[in-house]
Amino acid sequence: MSRTKVKQNLIDASFGNILEQVFYRADGRTITTSAGNITVPNITAGTNITSTTLVDFPGSNIDYLPPTGTTLVACEINFYAGMADHSGHVDNYKAPTVLFNVDGTDVTSSRRTWLEQDVWDVDYTNHLVMQITGGSDNLAAEEMGTWTTAKTIKLRAAAYAANYGYKANMAYHYQGAALNIVIPPVIKITAYS
């Protein structure tokens, strides 16, 4: 049996069949889902994140309703963090801290922090794996009883410490110059049976 075939069988056995997959950049486009069209956020600027208090990560939010028969929703958000613009910053340090939030509840199993030294521009990825159990909701642990109405999925973000801030959705460097280019997050949602 080929290696590719074995890998495919493992994926099918673990997650079932893919019912729907949406994949987009947060640039204001309209995407089509089984529940209808959604116009996604349009990120046109970077945002300084220097506080240790969690805020909504710009461009990461979507109101999503999976197709009937879904038992697992996987969401992957790839986002960029460049050097922050603020005084008192520890030179060449940044520490993005993020977690997913579903329907107003922080998903503690998705908590991540990356401490970077001497790295100005980095892209990061975080994952949500929400099981639809048919039982009670425990959103913090990635379990939802039923999912029959649109729920808001988003990242929430902070800095590990005030002097370890970063600029969300912005790259400081590009092609040998400090251009401060905007890089909207990329979101991928997959609904499995």
C-alpha cells in the first residue's frame, strides 16, 4: 500500500468525510458556505498589540454555521506579527499570545504564546478543533453539544508583557526595506461528518 493511501485512510478514520471547506484571506471578499454568503473582514492596516489584556485579533472573526451532519469543525488561522511601534519596547523581542474564542467563550485548550528574540517579522498559525458531541457545551475544552445557528469564531490576542508587543497583520520588512506592508490573516475552516 502506498504511503499516500495510508495517510488518507488515517485522515478518513480520524475525522470522517469533509462536508465543507472554506479558505480565504481577510480582504473583504465574499465567500460562499453551505449556509449562504459571508463577507469577511477587510484588513487594510496593522494594529499594535502591546497590552496584556486580550483583544479581538483584527480580521480573524467569522460567523459560521457548519452543514447538517457535521461532528467536527477544524479552524486554522495563519496570521502575521511584525515589530510593534511603541516606546519602551525591548529591542528585537516580541511575544504574541493568542487563543480561540467561540460564541463569546475563550477556548483554553487553544492557548499559545511564542517568544521571539531577534526576529522582526514572523507568521504564526493556531488551531481550533471543535467536536460536536450531541451532549452539553464545554466550549473551553472544544466541545459543543449542537451547532444549529451561526457562531462567531475568532482569535483573541495580547502581548505576553507590555514591552513584548507586536504589530498584528503587518510586516516591517520586505525586499530589503522597512515598508510596513499589510498581511491580512488567512482562515481555513473544515467541517467533517
